[in-house]
Amino acid sequence: MIRAAILAGLTTVAFGYLYQVAGINLWIAGAIGAVAWMGATVVGSVTGAGLLPDFVGSLIVGVLAEFAAIKKRQPVTLFMVPAIISFVPGYLVYQAMVAFLKGHSNTGIRTGFTALFAAGALSLGLALATAIFRPMLRRAYKKHPNPHR
């Protein structure tokens, strides 16, 4: 689990570098990606399979990205986009396309819908983090701003 989280963090850093995230913000995004991957792995091992780990991972990414954006006074997408990359169900889409090309339509449809629902779980987690936690974090920060910023 730790190894996978470190690799997810490094993946986040690599994508952040491609998106020209610089300095400490790059490593913050990497830490967000690693923590979210660990959270999703723990939820997946407790609950079994399903889309709940994707949802929880994206919720963690959203909340931590909102927090980092407020603390660093940067746009939230600077942290959110690289950190969510590890969760994107690209391999499932690839498997669906291969199944269709091999003439296995039922497998392709099933895998394609699984990828679609995984993407929906990711977007729902990010949307809830933005809708619920952003106002709470901003309100709390306005009450107690960091004087050492």
C-alpha cells in the first residue's frame, strides 16, 4: 500500500510537471495524490470492490486541493488536476475498446459502463468537495488567517 501510494504521488508529480506546476506546489500536489491513493486503497480493502474507493479518493483529492489552494493562495486546479490523474479509468476504456475489437461486445459494454461509472464517481467526489468543503474552508480561513503566509 505504501509503495503504491508513493508511485501515485510520483505520477502526480510527473503530470504536474507536464502541466507546468512549479516549486513547492508540485510536491504538495504529489502529497495530495499519494494520500488520496492510500485512502482509496484502505476503503477498497475494507469494502471490497466497487466504485466507493474511486469516490473516496476523489473526495480526498478535492478536500486537500481546496485546503492547499486556500493556504497557498493558488487556483484549486493547480493541485486538483495532477492529483486526480491516478484515478482516471483509462485502462478500463482501453480494455473496453480491445473487447469490442475482438468481437466481445458484451464484455466491451460491461467494461465501458464500468469506466463510465468510475468517471462519474470521480466527478461526484470532486463536485461534493467543491460544493461542501470549499465554503467551510474559506469561512474558517477568514476567521483565522495565517499570519505567517
